[in-house]
Amino acid sequence: MGLQWRDSTSHRKNIIMHIDITHDAGVTDVIIAGWAGRHKEDVEHHIQELALLGVAPPSTTPLFYQVSVDRLTQAHNIAVVGDNTSGEAEPVLLATRDGLLVGIGSDHTDRTCENFSVALSKQVCPKVVGQQFWRYEDVQPYWDDLYLRSYLHDGDTRILYQNGQLSSLLRPEVLMQQSPRQTASGLLENGTVMFCGTTVAIGGIVPTPKLTVELFDPVKEKTLSHTYIVTCLPVVA
């Protein structure tokens, strides 16, 4: 179906969309772009960061993991097995017949499974996506200036967990051209959702029982934000 945009009331026009991603967007494929840093030293840092958790290095970079569509959620509460899971802020692309959209999401991952299969660690946890999107074309000219942030929570206090500009990640055009779901023109196939990589966790990766993820536009001074809480189910045998 066609998507209806809503203009903000700001004099600095910023067009957003509220999307129920499971009903409005016709999602058919979900891709997680891993090891998507633009600079070799940043990619190596992330490899070493995960090596401390026992994760083997990737066979190539970037690497594209595919997960099932039913893993996507826009909920503010998710459930996982065990307490060794964590999220991380990522820009999210959504390809529709009305154009390419960008939102904010969290690639929530099982860190225990990650030790023996990164692909499995992606599939077993929900992939959280916010409810608001921008048109990619509106932020494309200054994409590198956008900020990706996440916050841990300690009671009412927010603790900065990630803070980096998108200049540290491969541009969407590069990821789309290498994606397993690209068109002949190098764009994403309609119905594809792609998580586009993340930035370094301040102080290292830790479990995230409550996480806020944000994409901040410093030009229009607008933010896409989503907060979710994690319920840990017991590990029984």
C-alpha cells in the first residue's frame, strides 16, 4: 500500500512517517549488515571487542546476516532466554515502493550463542525497530553528520553507551550494492529491511536490560528514538 507522510510543524521542514512495519510496509526480507565500519581500524577494533567475548573473526567484511521477518518488532518490551544478551543502536533502511526510508533500530543479540554462531545469535533475539522514519533522500546530503547514540538505564538515569557519527560506517549506497537483496540498479529490493551497522560501545559490550537507541539529525535538530525493556526468561534443562 502507499505510505502517507506527515509534515512536522517545525519551520525547518522535517518529514516523518509513523509506520507499523509488519502491516504497512510489506516486509519480505531482513538483513543485518555486520562489520560495516568504513575505516579498517574501526572494524578491527570491533573484531577485537567481540573477540573478548569469544567471537571468531568474520570471513569477510562487511558480512550480511539474514534473519526471518518474524524477528522484527516495534514493541517496547521483548523477551529473551537468559541474561547474556544486549542491543546496539543501528540505522535501519526500509525499501518501499514509495522510496527508501531510514529509521532507528537495535540489533539485539544473544552473546552466548555468538560465541559459536553469529548467524544464530542474530536469529534467536528480536530485532527492534522504532516507529518513526525519515525519507532517506532528506538526510542523504549530510548522512555522515548524523549521530548514532544509545543509552543504558539505571533507574531514572540515562547512561551514554554509544555515541558516534555515521561517517564511521559504510554509506547505505555501498551496503546496498553488496547486499544479497539488491536490484540491478544497486538499490534494495522493495520490502527489504537492512540494519546498517553500529558504533563502538563505551566501556565495552555489556548486557542491556533496558536500552534507548537514537538517530540524531544535527541539521534539522530532530531525533528518531526508541526505548525497550528486556525480560529474561529462565534457562532450564
